[in-house]
Amino acid sequence: MDFMAYLPFLLVVGFVLFSTFKVLDEFERGVIFRLGKFSGVRGPGLIILVPGLEKMTKVDLRLVTMDVPAQDIISKDNVTLKVNGVVYFKVSNPEHAIITVENFYHATAQIAQTTLRSVIGQYELDEILAHRDKINARLQEILDELTEPWGIKVTNVEVKAIDLPVEMQRAMAKQAEAEREKRAKIISAQGEFEASQKLAEAAQVLGSQPDAITLRFLETMREIAGTNNASTTFFPIPVDFLAKFIQK
């Protein structure tokens, strides 16, 4: 009976102690309001609040990874794309993050989507595909500037995927195939040109040295005899002899 008599008092004391003492982790900060007015930022560790007069709102200072849903974007050269991304940010000023904006996470998500559409739309398709690092840096710069008054620091922005229409994918595949064929033809033509140069140089050497022609003739005969298993008969005819008939 004595315990039941003191139970309401114990409940009130427990509630007061629970409301008075707060423990914040290393990555947390408490934004304190006293009678509705901003009083300061406390933490980490043990926080003592005046019951009924002070109220605390906890803020997480760790890096946040936020996915940006796929956005329908029209590039500068009128190509319809679907682009999604990811934004890395953290709270740099807990006071501004709580007082300046109602929900800093939702606000950052919305401004990230609109900024993604705006920035991507300023580039042509080839630039979007070839200069993704440049676009990421531009997105990070703009978002960091827009969210700074909210106490948010945007550390990085990455464009994750760019989805093209099926017709555009087929056109790009044909273009890539034509480019490969073009490079193959250029390489083949260059090889033939270099081979013709070497043959011309060899012809000049053989033409200036009559004995070299004879040696080459004998070497050719030896190669034919070595690669042919059947009996082979050679009829050596001087080149000068044939030249006389050709002239006539």
C-alpha cells in the first residue's frame, strides 16, 4: 500500500528526469529552443534541459547519400533523355538546418531534381556522354551554392545513368559501326601504301645493282625447289633476253 501511494510521485520524477537529461552521440547535435526562441547548439555528450522551458531538436551530422529519381530531360539538341543521379551532402550548420528550412532533406531533394533538369538541358547529347565529370562538377557547384543558406554542404554529385530512346541507341550503334569500318579501311590503305613504298625502294636497289637481280633470281629458284615435293624443271632465261622481245 505504501508503494502504491508513492507511485504517482515516482512517475512524475521519472518523467522529469527523462525530459531533463539527454545523451547525444558524437555525430549528433542538439538545437535548443527556450520558450520558443533559439538558445544554442549543444552536444555531443550529456545534455541537461530545463523541463517545461527548453526543447531540443536533434540533428545528424553524418554524410547523407540521396538518390535523385530519373528525370525526363530534353537536351540542347532536342533529344529526350532519362537521367538519374546521386547527391552526397551533410549538415554543416545545425542552427540554419532547423530554423531556415522546414525539412532540409526534402528541400535538398527537390532542388537537386530541378537543378539536374536545368543543367543537363544546357548541353548537347555528345557533350553529356563525353563530359560527365564536367557536368558533375557544375551540378555540385550549383547545389552547394543554393543549399548553403540552409546549413547544408553538398560534397559531391554524380550522374548515375543516362537512358536514351531506342531509336537513338540504334542510330548510335550504326554510327559506331560505320566509324569502325572507316578506321579499318584507313589502316588497310595505310598498310598498302607503306608496302608499295618498300617495293619501290627494293626495285630501285635491284635496278641499280645487276648482280643483286641474279642473286634474287637464284634465291627464288631455291625457295621453289624447297617447297615443291614434285619434280620441277627450271628454264633460266636472262631478263635482258626477254626485254629485247618486249621492246620489239
